[in-house]
Amino acid sequence: MLKTLDDVIERIKAAKRVLVIGHIKPDGDAISSVATMMGILRKMGKVVEGCIDDEIPWFYKSIPGVSEIKNVEQLRSYEYDTSITVDASEISRIGASVELLKDKKPDITLDHHKTNVGFGEIDFYDHRYAAVAEIVYEMAKKMGVEYDPDLAEVNLLGIATDTGFFKYSNVDAKVFRYASELVENGANIQHIASVVLEHRTIKEFKLFSAMIDTLKVEENGKLAWAYVSAEMLKSHNCTDEDVRGFVGELRSIYGVEVAILFTEWPEKQVNISFRSKDYVDVSEIAVEFGGGGHARASGCSRKNVDLSEMMKSVIEKSRDVLKKYEAISNLS
């Protein structure tokens, strides 16, 4: 049930033992929000564990608090009175972590996706926040939690990554204000940028080159798409973790409004990332195929499908959505 942030805070204050859960295929915001919530709650004197049912990319682990996040197996016997999900728009996004909920709804959900379905006892979601890490910081301020440099840095991680290091359209004055406060509390933005943006390996560059060979640009240069097959990943000794950021490079092409990356991993499972630059709401495309997300960044995943057939269906839908927004733009 949709509630206010004050309702969330009241429930958190009553908790004694807490489980914080992030989504599968974790990004900087999910990782940051789990680790930051752990730090905040521990400063409030509560027992807390954080869980993500997926491998956390290695490069994030030098950020304070990230290495303390555990997997499902490590938390099977953990007892808690309050569960919190962060950055998940629906229950399926937390993967096998749902088993830790023991057939109950999460007590609290915190999210900023416009496609959120409201699956907790107390839901707080608002797409006007640039990141869930921003919501978490606002809660901490309301509760009077004092930040040290480590907590400030892991909190800033989520805000920085979900705003594309302050260059996306979701950036407003409050984002800069909160980021400034976190830096004042000791967060090192240079360290965060280096960790997130400067970790590419030689094999990833070679995979990127192979992906570029599949690139197609159409609709007068407005639609760009490419793919990475399971065979390509195997031949370069890579996994789907190694394609992080590729779709952003497609969007960066001059004139492109909608960029799509298809990644097959494992075989017969296709993960699709959508990005837009200025005016197309790509969550409309993602929702059509069982996914969701933001207006400028969304995704979906399908199992037991053929890569080429999946691409055909998605690209056809993407053309239609792009043309719809083009028509709206021409009318205005």
C-alpha cells in the first residue's frame, strides 16, 4: 500500500532486526541502497543484514560496506522482524531472495521506478527521485542519522551512478544538494568514478568490438541496436556482466534517440536493455515484453526464446513507439 516517507520511518524505528534486499543483476543504485540502509540501521542500534541474490560486480567491492552484502544461502537462518526491498519495481526482481520472505510481503518497499506495482505492506515509490539512494539519504536526514565518510561514500555511489554521474535528465537541484552534503561528509567522488568508469579489461574491449560489428542504425538515424550472443560471450571468455555500459555507448551515437542492446546469456535467454536520449519513454517497450524501468532506461528478460526472433519482435515494437513519439513531437 502506497504510503509516505514518514510512514516508512515510523515502521523502521519500530524494527529491531532487519533484512534489506536488493534486486538481481545489481547496479550501483541497488548495491548502494542495500549497503547504505545497512549502515544507517546499524547506527540506529538495529541488527541488520543485506542480501542480493546475484554476483555483485567485483569493481564495486572497494566501496565501503559493499562487501558486507550477503547472498541467499548465507542468510537462510537469519531471523528478522522487518524486511525492506530497495530499487525493485516488482517481487520477481529480487530473485531467490523471495524465499527469505517466507511467503509474506516485504514489510517495506522503497523504489523510484514509474512501473512499480506496489507489492509490500508499506510501499514508498516516486519516480521523481533520481535514485533510491536519494530516498535513503532523505530518510536518514529525517531520522537524524550522523554520517561518517564510509557511509557517505556508499550512499553517493547510488546517486552518482543512477544519474550517469550527474548528466541524465533526472538530475535536479536536490540531487546536487544531496551530493554536495555527502561530499562534505567525506564521500570521495573521484574514487567512485574511478571504480565505476575505469575498470574495463582487454577482453571486454574485444567483446565491445565484436558487438559493434552487429550494430544497425535505422529510422533516419534515430534507432540503434546491436546484440551479443552467447557464442560471442563464450568465444571472448566473457559473461553478461562484461556488457555493462555497452548500451550507453550505443545511445551516445550522434542523432540516436533509442538504443537497444540484446544480450543472450545463458543460451536461449535474452536480456534486453533500452535507453533513450531526449523524448521517448522506453519503459513502454519494456513493459510490452514483461519488463519495466524508467523513461530513459528500462529493460526486460525472456527465457526459452530465439535471439533473432526476439530481436525481430522488439525492434518492430520499438519502431512503432519511436514513430508515435515522433508524431507527437511534430504536432507540438
